[in-house]
Amino acid sequence: MKHLQNPTYKRFLKYALVGGSTFAFDLVLIWIMTELFGVPYQISTALGFLIAVSINYLLSRTFVFKGTERRIHHGYVYFILFAGGGALLITGAVTFLVAFFALHYLVARVLVACVVGFANYLFNLHVNFRVAGHHP
């Protein structure tokens, strides 16, 4: 139980909660766009990710990475540039898993998220918000 008091562990749990919530929203957006509006899953995957990751940025800045040294508009530019690359990577990986392993697009999206989520945390901790080692 001692590790629950560790600020690094607490920050990661907050990040996981925010990320999990916005990821669930991402999945709902993808499903709505694909199933209800007939948008190809490749497009809905990219759009859902970019919308959800923008919400994630605001929530992460407020609740997870308090004390960031970067101003909000500068941080968002870094964040969205990284997210744009992430959208391409995620969409490509989902398309690959669907095409070559016949996975459902939402299952593929969940698998890809497991890998990408941790990399995003490290990027935000060290590069975007620059709060590694600082605990407000």
C-alpha cells in the first residue's frame, strides 16, 4: 500500500483514468461514425482519436500534469502534432490488424491502444508537459 502514496504512481493512475475515459469516448465516436453514419473505419478511427485526444489534453493538463512549464497554446501545438502522427500510426495499425488478422475494427483499436497509451504517457511526462520528477 506504500506505493499508493508515491507521487509518480498517483500521477500514472490519474493519467490512466483520464486516458481510459477518453479512450472509451474514442471507441464510442468510432462506432457511431462507422455503424450509424457509414464512415469507413479508417476515417472514423483517425477522427475519433483526434477528437478524444484533444479532450484528453485538456483533462491531462488540468488533473494529471499540474505545474507544467509550457503555456497551454504551445503545449497543445506539440500535443496535436504528436497526436497527428499518432492518428496515422494508429489508423495504419488498425487497418493492418483488420486486413491481415481479420479482427473487428474495435478489437484492433483496443489492441493498438494498449501499446500506444504507455508511449503517450512517457512523451507527455518528459516532453510536452515537462513535469518528470516534479510533483505539485
